[in-house]
Amino acid sequence: MLFRSALAALLMPLGAVGDRWGRRPLLLMGLVIFGGASALAAVSTGPGMMITARVLAGVGASMIMPATLSVITSSIPPEDRGRAIGIWSGFAGGGGIMGLFISAFLVDALSWRWTFVLPIVLAAVGFVFTFRFVPNSAEKAPHRFDISGALLSALLIGGIVLGIQEGPERGWGSALAVTGLVVGAVALIAFIAVERRTQAPLLDLGAFRDRGLSSGSLTLVVIFAAMFGSLLVLFPFMQAVLGWSALHSAAGILPMVVIMMPMSTVAPMIAKRVGSKRTIAFGLAAFVAGLVVLALMASVDGGYWSILPGLLLFGLGLGLAMTPSTTVITETLPADKQGVASALNDTTRELGSAIGVALLGSVFSAGFRSSMKPAVR
């Protein structure tokens, strides 16, 4: 959880740093930090060492994620940009689920320490390819860096994500959850006040008057909340109800990825023909249909086949909705704010994931407790 809090908190500030001082150096530094943190986690000998490693990994990831997308949007020609964003969206959305499968395999076949070896290898490969092929890009800005906005955005996002994550686990009245939410709320008010008066704000709040930016951001929050919330329920269903292993359960989610990744690549071509709004709307409709199918069809007697149609609709909806939403976000903000645009895109995903897990986790836990009470009396 500290990994995700650190990641979410630093996305906006570090995305802006990449815009100002270079996206390629930021990406290289992030890969070094992420790989080193993974190595530290692999050899950790206690909780303190592991927590430190995970926080550092979150810092490294917060450099990597906005830099990857901003490099694409700032260096690839407009005629190829949509397809590139589609490929990026497919891997960004499916990478986490594939990571669950690979991690489960490594834990079953070897040990938990090996789950950190793969990130080390990927970071090393990414560093070599970035150093060899990725061009550097930075924007000259006549104004000073918005330090106040950067610090407030970190407190805002970090506090809210921490509070949302800790609420279901420790209780919504716990000190950590309440402190995180209060800090996030106060930082939000201060952030709005500061950004509206700053000559060169970290994030121009007036840009949200653009319906594309606001609807694209909201779409990503909603679909990631629904996806991760649903996965929170589906994994216990497959393991506790169907009796599957962690590896088997992770493999059961892969059909969603098989549909989602190619659809993310095709989505820009569909958007060119029918428009981004219609493509996003159709993707959301397919995603909602997947939720309805899961709610109506999932059953113990039906087993895995009762949830497979819902997973396939999930993949179709995610693939169609993610890419045009991301494209709209990056196209709305100017060229000198592409790191911020990429960070905003990533932040909506992280915030949506945290909200989905928190809300569905709370409902799931409450239902479990109420169902268990009669059995333990």
C-alpha cells in the first residue's frame, strides 16, 4: 500500500519535472531506482527493509510512468501517435494482470523473492533500450517551477489514496485513514487556491472546462474503479468457492487481457471513423454489460464459465475506452505540459483503482461479517 501511495503522490510533481528538465533522464533515473528497490526487496531480511524497498520502488515508478507516455506524445508524429498510445494503453492496462499471473507462478514454482527478480530484469532491459533508442525532450519555460503546486499535489493525491486504502483494512474511523483523508481534503482546497493565482500553475484547472479532458479523466477513474473492485471479488470466488490455486486464478483472468490489448490498438482507428466520444461510450456500454453479466450469471454451479462472458466484455470495454480517453487527456494539454498530462492520466488510474478496492472491499467485508455472524453464534 505504501508503494501505491508513494507512486500516486509523486506522479504529478515528477511529470512536471520531466517536462522542465528532460523526460529521458527522468525515465533512466526511475528505472535505476525501481530496479535497485526491487533488488533491495529481493534480499530483504525484515519488514522495515521491505517497506523501505517498496516505498523506493513507488518513487521509481512515479518517474517511469509519466515519462513513458510523455515521450510518446512529444516525439512520435501525430499520424502515428494514436496507434502508439493504443499500444501503451494496452500494456499499461494488461501489464498489472499479467504481473499477477507471473508472480503467482514464481511463488508456486520458486519462492516469493523471485517475484522481485523479474522487475530487476525488466528495469535493466528498459534502461538499455531507453538509453539506446529514446530521444530526449524538454520544454523551455520562462516561468519558475511551481513548487507550491507540486508539494500540494503530492499531499492531495497521496493523502486521499492512503486514506482510501487504509479505510477498509483498519476501519474508516482509524487515525491513519482519517488523517490521510483530512490531509488530502485540506491540500485539495489549498491546491485550488494556489493554482488559480499562480502565473504558471503545475496544472491549469481551467483546462477541465474542456469536456474531453474532464470526461476522459472521469472515464478512467470509473473503469479502473470497477475493474479492480471486481477483481477483488473474483479472486476470492475462484480460490475460496471454486478451490483454485493463486496461479490458476490469475490464469483465469487472462482472457480479459487477451481481448483488451488488441482492442486498445484497434481503438484509435475506430475513433477516427466514428469519433472518440462514440468509441468511449461503446466501450463503457460493453464494460457495464460485463458488470451486469457478472452480477446475474456468476454462480457456484456455473463455475468459471459463468464469469467468463463478463470478463470478455470487460476486456472489450476497457480496450475501447482506455485509448481514446488517454488520447483526449494528452491532446487537451499543451506540448510543454505533456509530462503533467501523462501524470494526470496515470493518477486517474491509480485513484480509480484505490476507490474500487476500497468501496468493494468495504461492501465485501461487511457482507462477509454479516453472513458469518449466524454461523458462529
